[in-house]
Amino acid sequence: MLNPSEVVSPMSMRMCINPHCPEPCHPDNATANFCVRCGTALVLENAYVAQKLLSDDSGFGRIYEVVALPDSPPKILKVLRPDFNNDTKVVELFQQEMYVLSQLNHPGIPKVEIYFHHELRDRTFLHGIIMEKIEGQNLEQWLRDRGDRPLGEADARHWLRQVVEALAVLHDHKFFHRDIKPANIMRRSDNTLALIDFGTVREATHTYLAKIGSIQGVTCISSAGYTPPEQERGFAIPQSDFYALGMTFIHLVTARYPLDLFDREQNRVVWRAHAPQISPSFAAVLDHLSAQKPCDRPLTCSEILQELTPPHRLNPLLIGAIALGLLLAGIGGYWMGTRTPEPPPANRSLPRSP
């Protein structure tokens, strides 16, 4: 596996995205339109150039950082491995990320720009998706960089609400994510979160492919420790996302991998003792999300948001004003009931007729 930190071109560099190129960061590529080592076009769709390899350990392919010409904010380029070009199932999963993201509009979901085919010199081609780059760290990296210190309840509640609001947009469009975990949630510098990696999204009305043939070496959709039991068995529903979300936040508030907390006798993750900073009310929310049976989990994102909303509390000034009003009303009623009533008007006799 390549070390992404070693495959970084200078800002003026143009990097070759041919996975078989012997020297993708050749210095002479900086002023070339075609790679000097393999002849692959360096300008993608007449607009973009790759400048950095971010990851090459994805089961689907590689992820690059690209910029548009002239220089613009960095974006993400996902490239499918060419040996999957003839695998219709893999290509379908790759293409549906573009399809799903093009329908969604939420700050917690990356925006997609284009889907394209990039032809190589040997007549093979690469499937590529260019989308918004979410600047920051994924929560797996974030937790590791802070020395695996557990997340506090205030931040956990705030973050969970953000992810659920983004997830609600996905579910409202009749899709579900199927791979929620700390590595697929990005934290920006302003402490806002974004849900990423929509390559495994599926329509809620369909069953899904639980695994892509391991013989081909593709990463399974299942993510151990976060994937619910029904999804492991090859069937998923929107409530499957809630289980994964619950396990993700149990990981964050305990700083412990969920499977490390699994109790075989109880057949569940036993985590509360490892998160003393979490109140019983919020712990109940996480337990509700991560219930073993889908029917024991929340039905909708709205139900989760309602559980996260604290009971309504009146403003102290309003309480004081109401109390004062009641007091004055009582005094007024007492005064009205004890004052001396006015005597009734005297009867007047009618004049007698003569």
C-alpha cells in the first residue's frame, strides 16, 4: 500500500491518476498536458488536475485531491479501480453515490459535481466522481489524535443531533446509508459534522448486496462493530442506520471499540460503566438506537430528535411574571369580595291615579 504522505505533488504539480503509472509525480508533469512517463492525460474533463493521493486502500479504488483550472478550493476525486470495470455490481455501487448525492442538499452532506470516464493510453478507462471536499478529520482520526479521551455529553448530544439531521435528509429521499461509523463522519474546524462515503447507499425499497465477492478482494459493506445483526445477515432497513449511529456514539463516549465491550453472556455491548460522564437520559437514547432488534429502535429520525430535545423549561423571568400576575389577581379578588356593597336604589312609588 502506498503511503499517501509520500505521494504529494507541489502546488504547481500535475499528478497522473493512471494506477499503473511508474512515476505519477514526475517533475516534468508540472508543465505537461500528458504524463511524461505513461502518456495519460493530466487534465481531467478539461478542467481539473490531481495534486495529491489521499488514499489507495479503499476497496473500490483511490481517492485524490484535485483542483479546477484556474486554481480553486480543493475537491475530492474518487477513482474506481479499472479491474472492476466489467463488474456491473461494483460499477452500480460506485455510480449510485453520484446519483444519490446529486439529489441531496444539506451542509452535513457533501455536494457532488460530475461523474466522468477518463481514457488511458491502453484504451481502458477510469470511472471518476468529483465532489466537495469536507475539510477536517474523520471522527476515528479525531479520537485517536486526542489520545482516545472520551467525548463529553454536551458535544455528543450536539454532534448526534447534527448527524441525525443530515441522515433525515437521506431517509426522506427513501435512501439509507448502510455504513455509518466514526471513519465516515467528518469534523470541520468549526465543530460541525458531515456524513461522507455514500457509495453503499441503497434505496429503502430494495434489499441490498451485503457483500461484494471477497474473491475479488473488495471491502465488505459490513463494518464489524457498527453493522447491525440484520444487515450482517444480508437484509437492511433504515433503522439499520440507527444501530450503526448508536454504536458510533458509544465508541465516541467510551473511546472503546464496540466489539471490545461486547458481553457474550448478555449478548450485547455493555458500555455505561466506561462512560461515567454520560447521564442516564442520554445513555437511554444510545441504548434505544443500538437495540438488537430493529423493532426496538426508533422508527424515524424525527423520533430521535425528539428524544434529544430536553423537556420544555419556562424562562425564570416568565415564571416570575406569571406568579406576580396570579398574586395580583388574588389580591384583586379578595378586595372585590370584602368591600361594602352599594345599597340598592330606593323603591319609588308610582303616583296614584286620581
